[in-house]
Amino acid sequence: MKRLLCLLLSLVMIMSLTVGCGKETTEDATSTPQSQDTSSPTPEPEKVVLKLGIWPEPTLTDDIAVHEGYVERFNELYPNVEVVPAHYKYATDTFVPMAEAGNCPTIFETWFTEPQKLIAGEFIADITDNLKARGWDKAMNPSIRELLSKDGRIYGTPRDGYALGIMLNVELFEEAGLVDENGYPLYPKTWDELAETAKKIKDATGQAGLCLLAKDNAGGWHWSNIAWCFGATLTIDNGDGTFTANLNSPEAIAAMNYVKDLKWKYDVLTADPLNEDWGTGFTALGTGTAAMYIAANDAVNQPTQVNGLPLDKLAMCAIPEGPGGQYSLFGGTPYVFANNATYEEIEAALNYLEIMGQAPVASDEAIAGMRAGAQNKVANGVPVIPRFPSWIDQEVLDAEAKIIEEFGNVDTNMYQSYFDATKSDGNLRMEEPGLTQDMYAEITKVLQAVIIDPDADVEALLNKANENYQSLLDQTFKK
Amino acid sequence: MVKANTLNRNNKTKFKRQDLVGWLVMLPSLILFAFFVWEPLLESIRLSLYSAKGIRLQEFVGLENYIRLFRHPDFLAAFRNTFLYIFYSLIIGFMVPIVMAVLISETVHLKSFFRVGVYFPNMVPGMATIMMWSFFFRPGNTGVLNILLSKVGISPQVWLNNPKWTIPLIIITMTWKSAGSTSLIYMAGISRISSELYEAATIDGAGIWQRVRHIIVPSIFSLAKTLLILQIISVFQILYEPLVMTNGGPNNASISLMMLTYNYAFRDFNYPMGAALSVVICAILIVLSGIYTKLTKDKE
């Protein structure tokens, strides 16, 4: 009896296991004929499904309302497209399983670091044909197009161009008395001045003068901009498909020594730079625990909307000048498309971008989209400032300028030096070539070493980093 | 074993039927094991020998991924650190649950209070524990420990940012969290000891030390050996503690092999390299477990 029960129970267990596996197939079997039934009597063009990964996250109700407006207009113009909101916040640890399972939204945003990696892994769609048919390929800012291309094929469209500058917390500048007679912050023009300014702020307010990042690759990213100003070039393109690491040049050593001084001579950094990343930097700036932060114009919502800094207390200045000149690291935040998206689906996504005003088209819809976006920024206390020309279509630029004039909610003088510098010739500089992220990782380790140790041997550390980076380059790029 | 064989020979038919039931009972878990453990294991060995786009295999590259792995600038640091984690976890963490279990077993009053008390940190979600300790270890004037130290006139320390202290401090955090659950296992082991032994010892005039030495330690010795190897295996796979607390820093002082795997797979999308490193980790663990069984077998 007992044995029989045992047998029965184990059979039930096995069955329950197989039932779990079988469920999907039975559902499939019932659903396929159904879909055939519905599609066969109506000879209409097949409905295109547009899964919008760029849909705002559920908590941003205002942004969702704006997008609902876009969808309404979109449905009027393109009735054969079904728009499905599918908010997706790109994250490296979840992306690949989703993409490999074919569940990627048709269009989604990613980080500026990712395009080449995603292209190499064939995760995103080649949209060259779509762009060419619309003439958008020629309207794209050539340097940004370069970032989103491989072997002459284009894999994304720019959401924003960005250039690094220094964001200032004006409250702390005021507290330290570092404002001119009109109340504008006396921003630093050279890196030495930046150290002095930071010191004054720290002495007067007790808060950090500068938030420097040293937790992850963002540390190396910011530092590469400092190094350029000291005259360093970190990776040399040999022109034959190979690269030479150049992390230990005298200029790079000088730039690293400068960071070391910020910590050990001036002592103006936040309590734990080793725990500061892109997001915490904005928190430090927005909440007034740091007065300056290297950041870009496309993130002005971070200190304000996200971290509560009043709109008129945020200013931006250009990256300071160093002995090697003045450069601003330039790049773009892209929209990319699922690799299993069809031509029509990509078309629908591009049409949607057009309605959002994120395309090189100055149609009425596009302008209405831009206005809605600007209005929403004003309502949420986000500075409305010029974007970086990610599209070079003059009509679009004019339309944009007009909208910024109309909705401008900040004093443009607070941003003047930043925009002046980035418009000057030779100021914008693309990220270093080669294995950029690996280089950042090596640099970040050195940053950590010099920040925790006043006796760190900068030259030896950079020699080691250079050796490591060169070995990675040699393994990857073979002649 | 010998006994079973003879029995088997005697009642051959009966045993076959019993075997069938046994296999049937095991079948669901065998299927699950095959699907979720063995198949992925073999698959990752295969993946480690190929180049890939995402997880789509491209071409067979032999051992190239392994060679590149050993040449990676962070590999040696991660390898060394992983053994340092084990070393410190044994020094700091191994005795703590035993001592706690003995103390609580010897307690007369409020026994269950202490039992719940030591288990309490285990109920805190792992990530919350890590975040909380990160606030404790913050350098500068705003870290909890530094605030406490300043009350007694000691200048602020850098805690995790001192490369010599990073790993021991992370181990202390882990011990704080998990020692309680291990000590419950020891307590169960101790409670199995026959009370007659205690009574006899007490009558013979044995004090607490003698009881611990001559009764408790011998009784939980084999349990401790099992938990030792389990601890080594689990600490070997340390990942999220350093990932969140230090991101492997400062200057690679706390990067672990699993973290390197994580970086390969989930930061760089380089799955073949991640698989190669997992295979290496698996091989090391097999060797360690082999050494362990060999040692304990000899003793028996």
C-alpha cells in the first residue's frame, strides 16, 4: 500500500513537471489558427507593432502624458501601426538575455558607451537603408554618425549630442562669496584656478569643491578629458589597425599628479571618491555636498529635476584650460533598434521620432513635438538650454533655437562660457580610439591608487596601466 | 555496501521494484538537475572554446579564451584575492558560529532569545546588509564608524579604502550576516549530544572548559569539517559584496574571480571569456573538494 502511494506520488510529481513544460505548446496550438482566422478575411496591410522602449518610466507621469500626446498624433497619421508602450531602461546585466530571447523593444535608448559593443554583438539593427531613403544619413552630425557606425553602416540615431563641461552649484559659490557684482559665479578658467576655487569653497562652506569620480569607468572617462587639457593623447592610432597605449606620457603623469594634488594638497574632493559614480556625482552637486562636477549639457535634469537643485542655482562653465589646451569630450546618446525589427517597424519608430521632434525634419508635427518636450521641461523645473547639434539640418536648428528662446527658463549667462567654448574650433574631441572602456578601467585603478595613498608613485602606476592596456590592445588588434 | 550487495543477491526481484520506486522519486529532481545544472555546465564548457556574438557561437577557437584570460591584467589580482577572501573568512568567520553555538547551548536563561538574536542579521536582505555596512565604513566625517570614533577622540579612518583592510572588512560584514545561520546548525549538532554525557561529566566534576573540550568539540568535529568545505566553496564564489561595496577597488584590492566573470559577461557582453573563467573556477573547486574528501577519507 505504502509503495503504491509512493509510486503514485512520484508519478504525480513527474506529470506536474511535464505539464509545466507543455503548457506553452498547447497555447500556441490554439492561438495560431485564431490569428490566421482574423487576418485572412481582411486584406488590409498587416498591422505593424511598434514597441516603444523609449516610453518614460511609470513614475514620470508628466512625461507619459507628453508621450500619450505623441501617440495620439501618431495614430492619426499612421493608423496601421499599433504603438505598444514598453518602457525599457537599458542595463548591461539584463540586456543580453532579453535581446537573445527576441524580446527587445523596437526602439530603445542606450548609454553613450554602448553602441560599438552592441553593433559588434549584432544586437541592434542596421538602419542605413531606412536613413538613406529619408536622407537622414546626410543630416546627421558626422562625428556622431561615426560613433554609431561600423564599416560604413549606421546603427542608430542620436537623441542628444553632449560635450563635457563643469556644472556649478551656485548656492555654494554664493556662500563662499565667489560671485561677481551681477551674481554670476566666478567660475575657474584653468585647472589651477579650479583647484584654488574648490579650496576656497571647501574652506568657506565645508563642502567639497569638486566631485571626482573613481568608482567605475566613468572615472577614467572624466579623467581623459583632464589629461587632454594637460596635453596628453592616451591612445595612438597606428593607422594599420593597431593601437599604441600612451598612458604614461609626461603630460598624462602631470594630469594624474594634478588629481593627486586635488586630494592631498588641496583636499577638495568629496569624502569617498572611490564610491562616486555618474549618478552620485549629480546627487552631490544637486544636494550641495559638492560645488563642481564634470558633466554634460544633456544631463541638466539630473541635478535639478532628480536631485532638487533650484533652476536658477545651476550654472555650467567650460572645461578649464590646461597647459596643453582646452578640450571638451564630445559624444552622443543614441536611440537604437532591435536587431529583429523589420524595415516597416524601424520606419514606424523613425516616424515616431519625427513626431517627438527628434529627427532632422522641421515639419509641423516635429515642431509641435519639440514644443511639447520643452513645455514639459519647464513644468518640471528642468533647464531648457540648447542641445548639441546632433542633426545638422539648418531648418531644424532654427526651429529648435526658436523654441528655446520661447521656453527658455534659465539665464543664458549662466551657461555662456560653456556654449562659447564648445562652439570654438578644435574644442570638441571624440573619445580615445582603441579599447576605450578597458583604458578607462585601467585609469580608474590608478585614480583609486593615488586618491587613497599620498605616497603613490604616479609614474610607476601609469607605467603599469600602460603595460596592461597595451597587452589588451595587442591581444585584440592583430596586424 | 557489501551488506547491500548480499541482500540484493538474496531478494533480487524485490529490490528491483524498490529500485524503480527510488528512481521514480528521484526522477523529477534528476530532470531538473539535468536541465538547470548539468546541461548549462556542459554548454558553458563548449561556449568557452568558441568565439561568440552575444551567446551565438561563431567559430571554434580552442583554448584561446583561456590564454587571453590568464593574460588579463586583472586575473592574477582576482585569483590572489579570492584565496585571500577564503583565508580571512576562515580566520575571522570560521570560529565565530562555533563559539556562538557553544555559548548559547551553555546558556540557561533566555536561550531562545539569544538564538533568535544571532539569527536576526540573516533575515536582513543581503543587499540591505551591504548598503548598511557601506554607510558604517564611509570614510570622512559622515561615516557611522567615524562618527562613533570621533566621540572618543580618534581621527576618521578610511576603512575600505585602505587596501590592507578591504578584504577583512568585507569578510566581517559577511560574517555578521551569516554566522547566525551556521551557528544554528552547530546548535542542532550540540543538542544531539546525549545529556547523559553531560550529567556524567558534571558529576565527575568537569567544568565548562572540560565539557567543551571533551564532549562538544569531538561531537561536532565531523559537522565542522563539512561546514568548512561548504564555507570555502561559498566564499570562493564571492561576488556581490565587493561588487557593491568597493566595485573591486581600491586598485583591484578586492576584485574576486566571480566579479571578473560578472564583468566579462554582464559588462562587456564577452560570454566566451566569462564561460572560460567559470570553467576555471569550477575546476579549482573540484580540486579543492577532491583534496578535502581525500583528507577526510584518510582520517576515517
